[in-house]
Amino acid sequence: MPKPNVRKWVIPYPLPKRIFDRLLAALLLLVLSALLVVVLAAMVGDMLFVPRDRGPLLRRETRISRGRRFELLKFRTLRRDAPGEPRLAEREPANLTWAGRRILKPWYLDELPQLWNVLRGDISFVGPRPWEPHLVEAQLAAGHDYRLHIVGGLTGTAQVTKGSGEWRYTERDLEYVEQCRTLGDWALVRYDLGVLRRTLRVLARGEGLDY
């Protein structure tokens, strides 16, 4: 994969979008602080009573955002003896901890630590979902390098449209890249708000977001 700091072009991450991301992330962390305490208490209680469920509270995944590697944060949902690649292992309920199976996964609460990634500036609320390095390399080989040039997102147009297949998701991502290129700074913030509203509707219907 090309060196992350070598870019021929970069998609702007305008100041209004950066301010919106950080203010909303800080507000949500404050508003959801009581929920975060409940989640952590449930995870700790689970580990006290179920030895197989013991392990770190957080799972860190190396991802790519604007060509830079960072650690994407999630609450750990897998038992320490779960086999295989984590994202695939999570599809089997038997691999999940009690807290992961009963609390985190049903309500997508394992994604909450990513608010810290937004606050840090690793990702935006809206953008192409940051992928793992080997997946970015495969996409580069297929001729698509936009993940090297645009800030990744907690959610995006590909997730809320539930496109099937890699090409459909690439199409949706490229649509958002074009919006970033053509919309004004505040118009892009309004567009992001629309994507966030659609994300909430997807979650309310219990469909989940395919990351």
C-alpha cells in the first residue's frame, strides 16, 4: 500500500465539519455518560462471574482513515477463546460474552467508544467507513484509492442504503466523495445531518449497519 503520507490529492475536511464532529461527539459523550457507566458495570459484572468472558474492556482494530493508520475503538464483545477473525466470529452468538450477546450487540452499544475516535479527529461522523489495511490494499488493487484521501466515518451513505456487494458500497462511498468535493462547507454539514438522521432510522428499525 502506498505510504500514508504520500498523496496526490486530498478531499477537504472543512473547518465547519470538524467543529460539528467534535462538538457533537463531546455532547454525546456527556449525555451518554450514565449509559456508558451502566455498560461498563455490566461488562465488569459479567467478567466477575463468567471466567471465559474475562479480558480487556476495549477492542482495538487497526484501520485506515485519510491514508493514516489509527486504532478504532469498540467495547469487546467476544470471548477470549473465540476463533477466527473478530468480525466474522461476532456473527456466531456462542462466541459472544454474556454482555456482548445480551447488551452490546442488540443495541449497537459496542460502537460507542468510537465517539472518542471522532473527538480525537481520527474519523468523522459521516464518511466512508474506515477499513482494515489489508482490505484497503485489495481495494487499491481494484483501482479505488479514495480511502487514502478522505476522512473515514462512523457511518456513511453506504451503510444507510444497505447496498449489497463491494461494488455497491464503493458506488455509495464515491457519491459521498463527490459531495465533499462539490458542496460548500456548511452545505456538507447539512448533508451529514441528513445521513445521521437516516442512520437513526436504520437503527430504530433494528437493521443494523454493515461496517
